[in-house]
Amino acid sequence: MPASSAPDTAQRSPWGEVLHSLARSGTFLTGLFILLFWAICALFGQCFVPYDPLASDIINALAPPAADHWFGTDQLGRDVFSRVIVGSRDILTVAPLATILATIAGTALGLVIGYFRNIVDDVISRVLEAFMAIPVVIIALLAIVALGTSKVTVIVVIGLSFAPIIARTVRSAVLAERELDYVAAAKLRHEGAVHTMFIEILPNVIPPILVETTVRLGYAIFAVATLSFIGFGIQPPSPDWGLSISSNYGMIGGGFWWTVLFDALAIASLVIGVNLVADGVHGAFND
């Protein structure tokens, strides 16, 4: 029996090393716990909240936090705790779908401009730079006004707004990979460009894509909440966090702080969770 009790890492695959690193990362596990908490709330929150999040009770309007209403009630008498829990559903549907769309579109675009370079890279990169110079909220407002307000529109707009940022990251990774021997070997075998990009190069640029995706998810959550706050995102009667803050922030001046505080804390905790996961993923790939 070997004298050393140290684990044998020689036989562990690269992805096994990443998973092992994530399993030991307190940062990643803390962020994952936060995300799982809100995911459970989004999926099953309606089953265990004490009140209907859409039911009004004018008699108990603006009641402060107490035993009956842990987070108080809003100006229509709706239970804030129930609305915070169930309100996670919309933002945890729209933001991840928008991020997935951004990742797919950005990855495909980054592969193309990084692989072909020259005139293709010059033209498309300049267009992407011009697009990224416009704030996401402005692009979203213009698109939503033109296409109408719906969850699908918000998903598409945010997804396509973040795609150029992911494309730029993928392009940088592809530029380094395309000079390696395995790409030259694929060309010598007369493999097509699509095969070389998506079969040969793509698996080797997955790490930066995963890191960029987790980072973009945090930004997507903020974007969804911002659009809902200004009335161009998720629409009433949804208990969406950004929408709830928009409906009640005027109450703060009257001392009714609970109508806004808990929704704001929910957004902050979700973004913190995503950022912790992103930091953990980044650290795992760079160990």
C-alpha cells in the first residue's frame, strides 16, 4: 500500500479537475446555494407562501412587518413576503433564457470572426463595437417600443444585446486556438470551416464561454429588473421584483420602507449569488 495518502490526480480528466476544484470552492458553493434557494422559490414558491401574491386586502394595506405578514403589505394590501418568493419566477425565467440566447448567438459569431479574420473580422468587429457603444437599456427601449412588450421580446432584446460582448470574448479565444497544430491538421484533412469551428475549436474554448455566460447572467438580471422598473419589461399583475419596486418606491417617503426593501434585497442577493458562482467558475478554470 502506498505510504502517501494524497489523492492521485494524475488520472483525473481536465473536466474532473474543474469539478473537483468547484466542489472545494467556498465561493462557488455559497453562490450555488443562493441560486438553488431562489430556483426552488421560483419553481415551488406558489405552493408554500402563506397568501396569494396577487390578492388585494385594502383593509390591511401598508401594514408593517409582523407575525401575520412577515415582510408587511404593500399599498394594495398584498403580502410582500409572498410576492417576493413568487416574484422570483419571472426573473429566473427571462434572465437565464436571455443569457442562453446571448451565449449561442455570441459563440457562433465569435467563432466566425475569429476563424476567418481579415475582412470578415474587420467588418463585423466594427459593427459589434458600434452596437456595444449604445447602452443596453436604450436598445431595449427602442426594440420593445417597436415590437411590443412581452417576455419573449425582453428575452430576445437582452439576449441579442449581450451577444456582441460574448462574441468578442470567443473571438479572442479562437484567435489563439486557430494557430495550433490540431487546426492545421483539420485543414490538411480538408475539413470544412463549419466542422473546424464547431467540432475542432469550440470544445477548446468552452471555459471562457462558461465564465462569460455566468457573468452575463448577473447583468441580465439587472437588465430585466431595470426594464420592469421603468415599465417596459414584465407587466402587471406579476409580482416581479423590479415591477414591485416601481409600484411602491413612492411609499418610501411616507416611511413605508418594507414595500421596496425586500424586493431590492432579493435582486441584490440573486446577483451576488451569480457573481459568486462566476468567480468560482473562473477560479476553477485558472487553477
